[in-house]
Amino acid sequence: MAVGSAQENGDGKTLILQAKYNATSSLGLHQVVDKNMNVFPNPSRDFIQIDSPTIALDSKFEIYDLVGKQVQSGTLNENKIDISQLNKGVYLLNVKTQDKVIETKKFIKE
């Protein structure tokens, strides 16, 4: 939340701005379980493949753009994710098991 005020200095030229911010973050901290997850091909056009010894086929995934907006989510099937509907750009992939983030990887959609 931001609270602010503005006032003129009296010389007709200077404006004094004061602002007070109270910010809270909605981002949580997650335990990263697997540092050996690989995402390929990278860059990719149609799909990405996930290679990791600790990921189960019923693991959940979330894809975020660099602004932090979730653009896709689902359950892993055959460790492959269809990204053909995403716009070109850079994305972050979170893979989760039982609310624990296995790993976060960056990938590029061509």
C-alpha cells in the first residue's frame, strides 16, 4: 500500500513529494529438492522434455512469464509439456511434488 502527499515549496517552481510504502510479498519460499533437473530442447517451439531422477509422472508443473504471471499449469505426462500455444519469450518452469518445488528452470519459447 502506498500513501503519499504533494505540496508546493512556495517558490512556485519546486514540488515536494512524500511517499510511504508498506509492501508485502506474496512469493513463498519453497524447498528445492532436485538440483539435477534438465529441460530440453532449449530453446524450443512445440514442447519441452524434463529429465530428472526424482520427478514422478503425477508431478505438477507451473509456467510463469518473466512478469510473474502464471501462463500454464498441469500434471506431467511422460515428462513432456506442450508449449506450442505460448508466445515467443522467456519463461520459468516450476515442477512440484506434494507442494515442494523440485526445481525451477528457465526456458525459451521460439
